[in-house]
Amino acid sequence: QQQVKQSPQSLIVQKGGISIINCAYENTAFDYFPWYQQFPGKGPALLIAIRPDVSEKKEGRFTISFNKSAKQFSLHIMDSQPGDSATYFCAAKLGLSGAGSYQLTFGKGTKLSVIP
Amino acid sequence: NAGVTQTPKFRVLKTGQSMTLLCAQDMNHEYMYWYRQDPGMGLRLIHYSVGEGTTAKGEVPDGYNVSRLKKQNFLLGLESAAPSQTSVYFCASSYSTGGLNTEAFFGQGTRLTVV
């Protein structure tokens, strides 16, 4: 089974600070790397995603940094706000030609708490 | 716009009982998925479907069955519930697994407790 390893398991950041969550993968056939945000009692929702042909993608305060050679990618949340407090999941999907290409493989999640 | 709707939202079962979880999507998505979420384990794929009438096993399929008789509905069945199936179950759907429309839309979840 393909694996995506996510760290840290939990993170506490002060308001206005930078939150950084890291993920590492093993299979170089992954071609799509989304981050999902989940609030308590809700389903996960897509936050931002990147493909391996770019090294960085930014949407507002959220940035994905991608290091293809190291097989790592990370989520940076700038100017973190209490409303960002949620669980964040990284994920990866195989390319269309790969077996199991319909599946997203998720990391185990990071619970982010942003304190005022 | 309802998106992905799961019923029921909560359920308590006794060991050995059976039940069916219903997922309905109104986005005309081809692909649908069932995941389970357990503390510290992330989301793990149980079964998925790439179209009406087709289903396939995911990472943790044992003890579950699924059916996709209509494009908009994806049913997850537990024939004989076990305490190990206590979890939060999420249904998701997506347009495609490639191109730009790869986003999976999730339902609100079903919290199942097996006693």
C-alpha cells in the first residue's frame, strides 16, 4: 500500500504566526498532491493542491511547497488565524496510468490549533 | 446545492446487526468513494465506484459491501457489524481522477458505534 507520511501530529501556533505541516511520499508515480481541511463534525474539504511539475503554489495565505527530488511537500499557512484551527490532511494520487489511480492516499492528519 | 449527502448522521448498532449507509450526490459525478476515519489513522478507502453498476475494493474492504445501482447513489453495507467497525464514515465523489477536476467532495460523515 502506498504511503504518505505526515508530521507533526498536532501543532499549536500563535495568531499571526506561520503554520507548517510536512508530508513525505514514497511512490514517484503520484501526480497530484492535495491538502484537505477538516473542521470538527464536518467532512474534509479541498484547500489547495499541486502537481509535481511546479515547486510552489500559493492561494491567499496558503502555500504548498513541493520538492520532487526529496519526495516531500509541505503546507504553509501565513498569518495563522484562530479560524484556521482544524485538522489538515495531505494526500496523493497516482497518475492515470497507474494501478489504483482512482484512490487518494491520505496522511494521518495534523490537528492545528491557533491560539489568540 | 446539496453536494454530497449522507444518511444517517449517527447510528448505534449491536454486534452482529446489519445496516446500510446511503450516499447521494447531485453533481453528476462519475466517481464515488467510501472512506472510514479513525483517530490517528487518517482516511482509509473502503470501496469505490467509477461508474453506475461498477464497484471496486479499496484499502480496507473486509466486512463491507457496496452497490452503485444509480449514478447519484452509493450504498455501503455492513452485513454483520463488529466493534472494530466503530468509526466515522465519509462518502465522497469526484468528476474525474485526472486533469484539473480531481477534487473529491465529501459528505458530512456518519458516526457509527458498534456495541
